[in-house]
Amino acid sequence: MRFTTEQHLDDGVVERAFTLGEIPGILWTPASASAPVPLILLGHPPLGLRTMYPRLVARARQCAAEGIAAATIELPGSGGRPRWAGAEQAGADLRRTLEAGEQVSDEIIDALVLPLVDRAVPEWRTALDALLSLPDIGGPVGYSGGVISVGIRLALVEPRVVAAGLFAGSFVPRRMVEEARQVTVPLHVLLQWDDEGNDRQAALDLFDAFGSPDKTLYASMGGHAGVPQHAGEDAARFFARHLRQ
């Protein structure tokens, strides 16, 4: 891990950009931390860190207000990272299917999501190794948001992730639903009830599939972009409860 820039935001949060090999990322730490702090890994859709930055930094500030650090990395095939042909073709197939008003097949969903999960989760784990080696980061660790299939896999295979806050979404491969049955960490799942890009019943079925004995579904009225502020505040309290015990 190599830090490339450092700046202090207006609320005192320290923001440091870094590279991990060829993977760019950002770490935010509370200004007043006097001891190693817990960490939340901030997931995001594959739209690029530059595009997602305003939303990511807002979430990081909420974490810092609870005395928790936050970090994110660029997803494979996103931002300036190399694409791979399979993902480009699956994306084109998805757009063509949606424009035709047809049902998206399992084959398209698998081709779109599973290679991303297989590439992204090992990178998150490598980033976690590097982040936990820093003197101001001590754990425990949570995972928040992003592509829900990435969150499912990471919560299943990474023992250092002790809680996860997930954003309900469609296009979840059947294999990931089966993996969700094995997830046992505490979960806080956010669902926008009228999300125009989300199959509500599929999201409810996935929530039911999770094996976690401690799981909460937080549903709010409104579309994808209408997440109310208090939903984010409730998620922050969830992580504070599980990461600052």
C-alpha cells in the first residue's frame, strides 16, 4: 500500500488516497482518534470512484462521526481499470434485454455478476490485510453497501468482517442466494420499496434466505435515489453497535 495524497476535510476527517499495486483506493479516518479504530469497507456499484466520490465521502463522514474509519477501493473493470470482454458482453446483453422489456435470464445475470464477485472479493481481502497493518486501524471490520453479491461473498469467506450493511438489489445469481444461506454475521439490509430498478419480491426472498440469526430489513418508501437521511443514520447506529462493543 502506498499513500499518494492526504487532506483534512472541513470536519477534521483525514482523507488519504492510496494505491494497492495497480488498485486505487481511499481511506478516511476520524480526526480525534486516540487509539486504533474500527473499520468499515465501503462498497459501491461499478461506476468508478470519481463518479461515486460524493456519496462515498458522505458515508465516510457518518462513519467518522461514530469514531470509525472507512475505506474503499476501485472495483475490477471500473474507473480506469482494464475491462474484460465477458463483462462488456454481459452488460450489452442486459441493456438489450431491458430495452426490449424482456425477462433477464439467469445466464446473463451469472455472466454479469459472478466474474465480478470472483475478482473483487480477493482484492477486498488484500486491501483489508494492508489496512489492518496500519497503526491507526485496529478492527473489528464491517462491510457496507455496493454490489450485494460482493457483500454476500465477503461476509461468508472473510472472518474479520463481523457485520454487514447491504443495499437490496436485483440480478443476484442463484449461486449467491445459496451462499447467502450460509452467512451468519449480523445484517442490516436497506430496501427502497419503490425502487424502479429492483425486483422487490426477489429482494425479500434474498433477505429471507440469509442464515443470520440477527438480521434487520429497513424498508423505506421511494425510488432508488430517494433513500431518506434517517436510513443512513440508522445504518450508522447498526455499525456503531456491532463495531464498538
